[in-house]
Amino acid sequence: MSFTLAIIGRPNVGKSTLFNRLVGKKLALVDDTPGVTRDRRHADASIGDLKFKVIDTAGLEEADEDTLKGRMRSQTEKAIEEADLSLFLIDARTGLLPDDTTFSRLLRKSGKPVILVANKAEGKKAQSGFYEAFKLGFGEPIGLSAEHGLGMGDLFDALVEAVGEEVAFPQTSAEIDEFDDETDANGPDGGINEDEEPAYDAFKPMRIAVVGRPNAGKSTLINQLIGDDRLLTGPEAGITRDSISVDWQWQGRTIRLHDTAGMRKKARVQGKLEKLSISDGLRAIQFAEVVIIVFDATIPFEKQDLQISDLIIREGRAPVIAINKWDLIEDRQRILGELHEKAERLLPQVKGLKVIPVSGATGEGIPKLMNAVLEVHKAWNRRISTARLNQWLDDAQYHHPAPAVGGRRIRLKFITQVKSRPPTFMVSCSRPDSLPASYTRYMTNYLREQFDLYSTPIRMFMRKGSNPYENRKKRYN
């Protein structure tokens, strides 16, 4: 990217709407409620052939540093420091407010270029606010409508003039997005031969989502992982609203971490904004490979914890349970034994779930957590050759034959792995509708044991084999 642009302004002037317009996606939550955005969000943006990095920020407000609004302002100030220039938004409909004048001084002190934008400039009501913006001393403002896309050409010209053509249009080779969400043209497994068992790539970029109930310590844990106060934290529950992604390096591997909003019981979710936050978190889960489920060590395995875990397993993501706030636990050995027992009993869908005690406040257990993540990710990507699977199928039936139903034997003829991520198997069966669920569970557990597929969901489907003589015409003598 050629330069970094921070979008600055008081609450509810349309910063996130403009951010989404520049990015070309609805990444940031947008609502009429002031103060929706709290963390700073980075993304790649463009206007025509002008490409740059953009930062969405929380609305600037006057508040003490110890309060939530004060910590939100600190995040915005860090965004101003990171950026090469700032886009200062005001609301053209309401005109200048005292806060606009106060924060214009903050931007002027930064010593970096500032482009003044009068947003919501469509209609006659915005004319007075547009001309009033000259008082701020940043020159002629750009009349813009982020909602309708008006004035983007003027913004393009202003950005090029502010940074210069050499910075705006650098002569670089085409950039490759390592986190492309599209699958390979050959299919979800990239056209891998089913008779091959490819080696695990320990350096391929990985996506991890961090989920859990409100106030479980998700953002604090991510800050501890990356070694920076990147995400807004505090004692208040429900601070995080957007699903924020953070790029990070672990042992030479690029990892994209997704922080998500706390997920409450469905009956308690009220209001459009909270529904949008949870929907954003669910979307992060769908695109993740490994999901770290954060439990509160003081009240672990609540009903909501189990529902979140079940959702992730049904989505086919690789789960790892992080028992956070471990520094508050005294009788650790006994409590850890109880946690492992509860994981085995309450979440039987996945055998061998990784349960790792950690502390987001002190950093205790972080290496063990990441080692568990890599181990689970390896099992989640595992591919087994068809020849080995059919040897296993013969062995499984030898030790425990399929039961006869209605006096007729059920024949399991053939098995193959149709995909990985998670490992998914198809079994050719003479009477799939009659096969008891208990026998399918036996096969799944035996498969885990023989091929070390613990800690990952496994999907197994039964399919009736085709009859090669079904469509032949009868011959009469």
C-alpha cells in the first residue's frame, strides 16, 4: 500500500460508513447510535486506481483517561500516530460543534496533513454546515456523501495532492493477498490426489477467531498474544462490538487473529446493534480455521459456553478451549482435573478436546495455547489415503461387525475421504438408512484412535452403493 489514512471525527458523523465505502465491503458496523465503533480497524482501500491503507476509529470525545470513552480516545490518538495523514469528518447537516473545534487542534498538533470532509452533504440542509467548516482553518472542505458515494472524485484528487503522485502511485509489483477467502479452482482441497497424504505446511498463513461470553477476557488475551495494547479492554462487559482482525507472527508463521463480540444467550440479545455484533462474530467463525473458545476460569462450562462450543463444532471449525483468568485460581491441580472431566463429559462430540489454562493478564500458558492450536490445526487438515482407509474398514468390521437389522446383514463396502478441513469421509453401505447411529459413533471413535484425529470434528456420511445392473433391460428366452 502507498500510504495510510486515518478517518477521524466526533461520534455519528459517518466515519464507518465512509470506511465501508472506501473498502468496498461492509466490514464495520453501522448504526444510528453514536459510539458504535470502539476499536480501530485496519483494511485495504481504494478509489479508482489509488490504493491505500485506511483506519476506522472511534468517535473523539472529551473524557477522563480511566473511563471507557477515554480509552476509546487513546485508541484514536494511536491511529493518528500510525497514519500518514488524517481525514477529518464533520457533519454538514448539524454544522460545527464545540467538539469539532477542540479536535481540530489535536489534529493540528500531530503535524501531519489533514483533509477536511463535510459528510452528509447531500441536500440543501447541508449548505450552511459546509460553509461553516471553513472556520476550522483546514482550507476548503470536500463535500461528500459516504452513504450515496457522492464526492469521491474530489476526495481522490485531494488525497493525491496531499501525499504527492510518487507516494500515491508507487511503481511496485502486484500484491498477493495471503488471506484470500476464495477456494482453489480445483476445489476445497486444491485438487489433491485422494491416494496421496500431503505433508502439513507449518508456514502457511492461518486464521484464528477468538470467541466466548462477554467479559471472558478475549481482547485481553489477544493483546497478550501480540504483545501490544491493540484492542480496547476494561472491566466493562461487552466492550468489543466489531469483529476486529489483527495480523501477527508466531514462530515465523503469519496468523490473522479475529476478536469478536461477546455472545450472550439468544433470549437476552436485544436491540439491532447487539444483533449486528453477534452476526459479525458468526461470520468471523465461518472464515476461521481454528477457533479459540475463551472460558472464564471462575465460572467455566456455563450453558452459554457449551452452546458456543457446539456451534463451532457443527460449523466444522477446529476448536481449542482456553480457560482464561487462571491467575485467579488457587487449587489449580484439582480444578484442572475437573475441567478436563467436564470437557470429556459435556462436549462428547469431539474426543480429546484441548483444554489449556491461560492468563490474558500475565501471559501464563500462552506458549501451550499456541502449541495446542497448531496441533489441532494439523489434525483438522489431515488427509488419509484411500488404501489405508479401506484397510482400516476391514479391521473395524473384523473387530466389531455391523449388526444385522431385520435379519439382513448390513455390508460396508468402501470408504474414502472426500475432503479435509474438517476430515470428511464417505462410506459405501448396502443399507445406510438401517445402520444404527451407535455403529457410526463406533466407526468415528475408532477412526480417531487409529489415525490420531483427536481434537477435531469428523464428519462421516453413509451412501448406498449403485447397482451396475439396475438399468439393464430384462432378457427373456
